[in-house]
Amino acid sequence: MTGELHHGHAMFLTFEDLMIRWHRMMGDPTLWVPGSDHAGIATQNVVEKQLAKQGINRRDLGREEFVRRVWDWKTEYGSIITNQIRRMGSSCDWTRERFTLDDGLSHAVREAFVRLYEKKLIYRGSYLVNWCPRCESAISDLEVEHEDTQANSTMCRYQLEPEKSEVRSQKSEFIMVATTRPETIWVIRLWR
């Protein structure tokens, strides 16, 4: 939650509203609880940039003061987004609106993730992420400041794993992969 809604948000909210209204028309008991992730990494980045302009680091503030600043941000900008969603006519139950820092919500989120993991509906996997050394967390592509650089392209020949039914004496098959980051290939091989 970093300011105002854009066209992508509006489109997504329209689809959600369409599905909610359709199920209500079909007689299904349907509830749309509005909420947003005000304490997410994106908001943390915005609040930290605001602090940096004042020469302040979040670690200097301590957790409680930093959370208070996030609450201040939510108060100022959260209502902008909520009002935009209301003006779109989204059929949410506004009496149940929630946000990330609400008491009990973090516990509920952890519980939901544990249940999904136990049912094997989500998993933890090894993959490359955008790591922010300042935040000490993974961040989305939206928060990355991309910079084009000149680089060499390296061609790597990967041996394909043989099918179990194949005889070892058969000729191995390979695939060619082009990359500007050959150092990641060894990491990928270690994860297999």
C-alpha cells in the first residue's frame, strides 16, 4: 500500500467484485472482507525513504517507533485507497475492514500458511530472488531499481538427465543455455 490505486488495481478489483456479485446472485453465501497489506515490504520501503530524507534510519528509531510511523503512513494514505475502492462501488463488507497491523491478524495469517503448507497447497522452494541488503528481505520486481549494463553472453551446455528406461550406453543429450550470469548456473546445479 504505497499511495493510490492504478489501472491494474481497478481491473483486479472489478473482477473480484464481479465474482462476488455473481455468487450472491446464485444464492451462495458470499463475503468480501476488504483489507490491505499496509506493513508490507513496499510500505516499509516508502516509509524508510521518507525517513532517509530526514537523515533517520529505521534501526535508530527502534521497532515501536517505526511501527508507529507505518501507522501514520496508513492513516494518511490508507484512506485514499479505501475511498477509491468505495467510489468504484466494490461490494465489500466495510464493517469488517482489516489491515496487516490489526491485533490477531498476523497470527491468523501464520495459521493459514501453516495449514496450506500441511495440505501441500504451498511449498518452500529454492529460487533466485531480488534481495535487498538494506531491508534484509526479498522484494518484488516492482521495488527493484533496474539498471541496464553491458555484459557478455555465455553459452553453457547442459547435459539432460537420461530417462530411467534409457540404457547408459546411449548417447547423452544436451541443451544449450545462454546467460549473462554464468555464476548462477553452479548454484542451480547445487539445488538439483
